Amino acid sequence: MKCQNNPFSIALPSYTITFGDLHKITHKDKILIVTNPKIAGLHLQTLLANLEAKEIYCHTIPDGENYKNFETINGILEAAFNHQLNRNSLMIAFGGGVIGDIVGFASGIFMRGIDFIQIPTTLLAQVDSSVGGKTGINNHFGKNLIGLFHQPKAVFIHPHFLSTLPKRELSAGMAEIIKMAVCFDKGFFKVLQNADITNQGALLSIIYQAVSIKAKVVAEDEKEYGIRATLNYGHTFGHIIERESGYGHYLHGEAVGIGIIMANKLALRLNLITQEEEKSISELLQKYQIPTTYKIRDIESFYQAFFWDKKTSNNRIKFILPNGIGNACFKEDIPKETILEVLSEFSK
């Protein structure tokens, strides 16, 4: 797979993240594009005009988190076999985070692994899920519990695709950006406090800063044995919210935003952040119309769900919490009573 050079890019050890206009992508063998009907209708012709390959096929899957399952994976694999893809073929994930996770997983297990590239079309996917090689699907135990690490061959971030993005999807993507600022960059947090994302130039700059943070973390800790787990700030709570409410009720970024609020309540009890810092983060989420409230129906059930989190081991729940704004830390020795007290604040 070849593409024209673009100076607006970030180089990771095994691939490059390219920003700006989508340039010609050439591949000597077959390409299977996987997308959903909505994205296909809006943007497929733009992509096809920039692809050159021996043969190009397109497979569409239903849109939504609730389709992130084995049935969808099997459909992609069936398409790959029907079109006689081989180990030199290429898959393209063309869509949001769900598409990226599913295609990454399918390409990682097809014939023991073939190349794929990410062309994310949502803000959330552009700043987070398309970078780092995490792939997976959900089951009734939780989110992304089945999957593997399979790095893309390339990532192309084209702001044009965001022009048709619903406002709610844009807000959901901002939750992941705020997450990175809180954990790693106080200066970036201040930028977000004053940013106008209706300005395309400002938005592209924010995307670049967020991806730069993510890329640096991934390069240092690809398999999430250390610092990369910090990127799960808000997710330990958020994944449970997604599962409890039925996948699809909240967008992923919305659940993460609520999870950030919950994590901050815990951090406040542990004196890791001040009330002023907690308020600043909450106000920033609200600035971008990200939900910040949730009612827990069964506190004990919510607590037990923590033990299905991938970071939990030996019955010790590992929480990622802000340590001021611009830093984060791991905590896995928090008494159950303290956690339940925080959860009770969301049951009233």
C-alpha cells in the first residue's frame, strides 16, 4: 500500500497518521472496504476516487454499538472469502469507532492476519480509537472483552468527513479529547476551555494535539502494560454505563463523559483533585454538550461489574483517576465502602 507523502503527519514505529486531504492510496492486491450504509451514501465515492487496486469490493454492516458482535465479524469474513481475499489483500475500516474496532479484529484473524488501514469518519474515531491497534467486540459480560492488538498499516484523518457529522457525535468525540487533556496536558485543557470547534482550522489543530498525545502514549506502551492504561480514564465507569443502559442508548463518548464525572467524584474523596478542578472539568464537558448525569439503579450490581474490567486482576479494581489537571494516576487499593459512597451519589 502506497500513498503520497504529506508533511502534516505523525510517524509511529510501524505506521504513519496522515492529516488533511485524502491522497491517492494504491495497493497491488485486492481491497475490501467495510463501512455502514450511512457513510457509504455520504462518502464512499470520495474514497473510491482516491483508491487504486487490483480489485476493490465494499461490504456494509449495520450502524451501532449493538452490532459489535461475532455475527458481524462472521459477515465480514464471509465477504472476504467470497471475494477470494488472500494474505496480500487489504481491508479498509471506513467509519467510526465501531467500524474500526470490528474491521481491525476481522483483519487480525483473517488468514492469521492481513493488513488494514483506518479512515475514521467521526471525531471520536479520529482522535482515539483509530490510533493504537486496539480491536474488539462486545458480549453480555462487557465492552471490548473479546479482541486483539492489531496495528493498522496507516491512518488517514480527513476533516472533510466531519462536515456531515451530527452535533451529538461531535460532542461525544470531544469527551475523549478532554480525557487526554486532563490526564496529560494542562495547557491543552486551557486551550479547550476557550476553543471554538465550529472553526475548522481550530478543530483540526485540536485533533492534531489530541492524536499527538495518543500517539506518544501508544509508542511508549503498545500493549497497555503501563501508561497507556491511563487513556481509560472515565472508561472504567463508562463501559458499565453503556452495558447497563443497553449499547446504543449512549454514544461511547457520552458514557465516557459521565464516567469522567464519576471518576472525579472518587478522586475528590481521595484528595487527588480540588473542588475547583472538579468543577472546571465538569464545566468543560458541559461546554461541549456532553452528558454529566446518570442514575444508578442497583449500586451493588454496578460495583460487581467493575470486576469484568480488563484492568482488574486478582480481585483488585484498578481505577485511573486525575491527579490534578494534566496528570493521572492508578489506584487499586480503594476500600469498597469508599467506592460505594461515590456510587450512591448517582443513585439519588
